[in-house]
Amino acid sequence: MTVQTERPPSGPVDVVKKAESGSAGPRPRAASRLGALTPYLLLLPACAATVLLLGWPLVKDVLLSFQNLNMAQLIQHVTEWNGIDNYKEVLTGEDFWRVTLRSILFTAVNVALIMALGTLVGLLLARLGQRMRVMLLLGLVLAWAMPVVAASTVYQWLFAQRFGVVNWVLDKLGWHSMADYSWTSSQMSTFFVVTVLIVWMSIPFVAINLYAATTTIPGELYEAAALDGAGAWKSFTTVTLPFLRPFLYATTFLEIIWVFKAFVQVFTINGGGPDRLTEILPVYAYIEGVGNQHYGMGAAIAVLTILILLGLTAYYLRIVLKQEEDEL
């Protein structure tokens, strides 16, 4: 029996190892590049759909705002460019600024009511038992899922002058003068109906969002606050509110956008009446553009509406970021 003491030649093996290591080198790089590009590839269909469905109509609207397009030009397929004349006419008129102020006040009142009532309902969901919570969540989801036109039609029936349920209930409760009251005959009463409709449809989103946020708060924090002698209000301000503040900021931001462009509710209830006293900017743009057949004018109002909304949201985000910096 012989024992081999010399090392066998390793040339071919080393060559194979080098070849394997050399071929394996680019693979991790390619994999890392692919992994870095994966999020962008996943976002690509959504970005393409956004550009196609929102970006292109926005570009067409901007181009239309620089044209003098009425029914005559539309029938004759004639394009008449008039520069910034549409913007001059809109900005120098009193109606636009009156409607803008009305839209801002309308948005502020609705968002304040939505956030206050939605927060209360969200906190109520966190304290209810399981059965009552499920029932309340079911009702909120049904109200939230109802189409806007269907909900507006239901509110038209509820506040109808002759056979409306609201007038019937008020009459039975002793307010006999309300038996035949027309809720759409004045500016304030029409805005009241529209506000009730918008708040009713918006509370579920805020309540469910904030209830989900309350489930992320550790229970140990409440126990520590109770040991320190904190009551219900102190626990809310020191424990619950700091955790809910980011959700409140984000939800308020979304509600400002949603309420500011509430075209369907206002137009369906009374078409911006009476005497165009309940028009907000989206309704004003539609009536001037489609109703009065001044399509270029309506497009200019729509572009200005977008710019005003961007300004309001930018101002709100600036306040939010400043408060977060102060807290840090």
C-alpha cells in the first residue's frame, strides 16, 4: 500500500474555479440592478394610466383656455387663438372672485365639520364592543360606498318641498310652517342641504381611517398615563392625539381636495341656484363653459381652479411641515 504525498496538479481545477467566479461576478450586479428597477417597473402602469387619463385632458384643457371656442367655431371646426383674453376677462370680472371666496368658505366649513364629526365617530369605534363596532362599520361603509349621484337624489327626496321626509318630520314635531318649506329657495338653505350631504358622505372615510390609526397605539401608554393620574382628556391629548396627528394631517389634506371639487353634489341639488348663488368654482366653470357655450372661458376657469387648489394645498402642507419641525 502506497501513500501519495505529492499534491495533485490543480491547474484545471483552478481554471474552473476562476471561470466560475468570473461568470458569477456580473450576476449579482444584474440582480441588484433589476431589484433597484423593480419598484419603478411596478409603478410604470399606474403612471402611464395617470398620464393618459389625466395628463392629456389637462393639456387639452390648457390649450382650450387660449382659444375663442363657441358653438359657431365648434360646428365649423375652426380654431381661433385669442391668447390670454379668456384669463383677462375672468380675472377682471367680479363673479370669479365672488365664487372663489364662496368656494373657499364652503370648503373650510365642510372640512371642519367632517374632521370634527369623523374624529368623534372614529374614537367611538375604538371604544365600542365588537358587535356594535361591526354594525357601525357596516353602516359607515354603506354610506361611503353609495354613488354620489344616487346619494344626491336621495337627499333631493328627503328635502323635497311637498312630500319630503324632513318637512313631514318637522311638521309632526310642531314646526307647522316647515310643512311646505322649499329648501332650495334660498342660498343658505341650499348650502345647508349640500353640506349635510357632503358631511354625511365624508364622515365614513375619516372615521374608519382614524379608527385604524387608534389600533396602532400601544396599550402600555394608556396604562402608564393612568398610573400618572391622567384622566380621559389628559390621556387623549398626551397619548392618542400625538399618534393620530399624522393621520389627521393626511386626511384633512384629502378632504380639502375632495370638498373643493364637489361638483356633483352642488349641481345635482339645485344646479348652482337659486340665481347662481350657490355656485362653487367647478360648477361655475361648467355653467360658463357648457351651459353658456363659452368653452374657452370655461377651460380658463378650470385651469384657474386647479391653480387655486394647488395654492391652498401648498399652503396647508407648509403649515403642517412647520408644525412638525417645531415639534422636533
